[in-house]
Amino acid sequence: MRSHDTALHPPTRDHLDWPFYDENHRALAAELDDFIAGGGLGEVDHADADAACKHLVTALGSAGVLRHCVPKAFGGVSEEIDSRVLCLIRETLAYADGLADFAFAMQGLGTGAISLSGSEALKRTVLPKVARGEWISAFALSEPEAGSDVAAMACAARRDGDHFVLDGEKTWISNGGIADVYTVFARTGEAPGTRGISAFVVFADTPGLTIAERIETIAPHPLARLRFDNCRIPASQLLGSPGEGFKIAMRTLDIFRPSVAAAAIGFARRALDEAVAHAKKRKMFGATLADLPTAQSTLGEMATAIDAAALLTCRTAWQRDVRKRPTTREAAMAKMTATENAQWVIDQALQLFGGRGVRVGEITERLYREIRALRIYEGATEVQKLIIGRELMKGTGRS
């Protein structure tokens, strides 16, 4: 499904003048704009999410964009993954197309744990292929009864000589069904709760791994429920040490959570730009919609909500990249604020479009569907509030 509005103007880059960004980030933004303006994403058919994502991964890999998802030693650009780069790329891609953002994000999230804790052999097997867009990756953490409550995980892995044997299910797995490699978290029982979870790399063709169900959502994405039935994998595909899976998962999410906020900002910027353009053209009461004080007031609130979220997001990414400080609290603030603000901004844009805003295929209709999931995945808003409160109780509530 294509939008009725095919003229894509570049997003605003005013925020790149903020002191959180360096010259290399501004140069990257210009490269991304040229890539998209030159048709680098190609035709994206939202009616076939599987094919669209495969196409987008190939396009992003060929253009070198996916190299920012992995460390330099394994085909990447930087020695370490740069959080501000991730945010900038996701904001830009989300502005252009939600599936393009999704395709990029999952290449990073799906292999983030491998970059952090994988063996040299695993890194060399997986990361270069992901960076080139030859393989698609996935991150398998959630279960039917263990979403926000990771400690309730039931999928188990038992040691059997030089192998581990996985049994159980995972659900809401992005790229499920099209991925070549999965990072899977399973209970190994070293201790109660989250301390007894380990992380593994499972290749898609491993016997015992099946796609139990494909899941359809309001904004089409490749999603699936996975089943593991006596799924044997070599012990060499364990990430880190037994029992370290939860820590690995949280470290991975801490890296990529600010980029979720950035994607939400990309959606919101597109909604604002479309609303401003529409308001300037829409004739109403002998003038234009843009001439009405109520419309100006709404647009002003929308712009302010976006900048507030962008400042929190930039601060988080800059703190991780430059100050090398933990960003658990800051990332939660950014993710919560950006996704909630973006939902409101897009709703206001749709309202300004009136009846046209809900027409299938309109930009506002597509954005309205695409933004909703961001308030849930990688930690729902309610969980982000708990994280912020918990960090405050630890005495880390820095101003």
C-alpha cells in the first residue's frame, strides 16, 4: 500500500546544530537525505511486509547504512556502535517510511547481544552478513506469559554434553519467519528469576525451530510466534556465560532504546510537516487553515512536543557516546516522552486533516497506525515510568 502523497521532502535538520551532534553526524544526515531523495529505498509495498523488509534490508545493506549496526572489526563503521548515529538513522528512515526504520532497527537489535557478548567465531559468522544485508536478524525475548515480566520466562535450555537443548515458545518476535539468525533468551536455571536466564544464537534452519504462527498487526510488520521443540544447538552458540542472559538483554536494550525514541520523533516530524503543508493550502472561511489562531496554536504545541522529546533523546545518546555513562534512567525518559508525544502529535495532525486524515493510504492514516506499537515494544510506557522511579530510589536521579 502506497501513500496518496508521493512527494517526500527532506526532514528538518535544525536540531543537528545542537551541541550534542558532531560534524560527522551532520555529514551522515546529508548522505541519508541524498540516499532517500535518490530513490534508494525503492518501491515499498506495505501490503507484503515480508517482501518489503527483505527488499529494504538489501537496499540498506548495499548503501552501507547497515554497517552502522555492527562494530568496525566486523564490517562496521565505528569501533563501537554510536548511539547518536543509530538515532539519526532511525529518525530519518522513520520520517520516510516506517518499514525502512523497522528493517534497520532489527538488524541492530537482533545482533546487538552478539556484538556485546558473542565469541569471535560467532561475530565473524554473523555480523558481516548482517552489515551487508545478506542475513536478516531477530531478537527473541518475549513469551506468551512473559512480556514486560521477563522473570516469568518459561522457554528453557538444558545442557546436554556439548550442546544445549531448547524447548518452549517466543512470541511477538519481529522478523520472525524471515530471519536467518535469532538471538534467543531461555531459562537455564542457575538462580531464580532473571538470574537464571541465558542467551543463545539460533540459526533459522536449526531442526526443532519452527514458526508456530504469523501475527498480523495494525501496521504490517513481519511478526511471529516461534516454537522450540528439542532444538539442539552447539554450546559454542551461548552468548556470554550461563545465567548472564538478562544482563545481556538489558545492555542491548539500553543501547537501542533511545533509537526507539528517535524513530517516534521521525514519525512526529513527518506528521508536523504534513500538517503545516496542508494548513497552508487548505481553504477555510475565506482564508487558509494556517491563518486560524486555533490551528497555529495546535501546530505550536506539536513543534514544542517534538523538540522536548528530541532534547531528551539527544541527551541520552550523547551521554552514552561521549560521557560513557549508564543511561538507564535517561533512556527510559526519552523513550516514554518521545513515543507518547509522537502519538499526540500524529493525532493532532490527523485532526487538522479532517476527514481526509483517516482515508486509507494517507500519510496521517499510516503514521497513526505505525506509531501505536512504539508505546509498547522495548518496554511499554508504564514500564518506563517504573524504571525512572526505581533509578530515583537508587539515588541516581541526577538533574
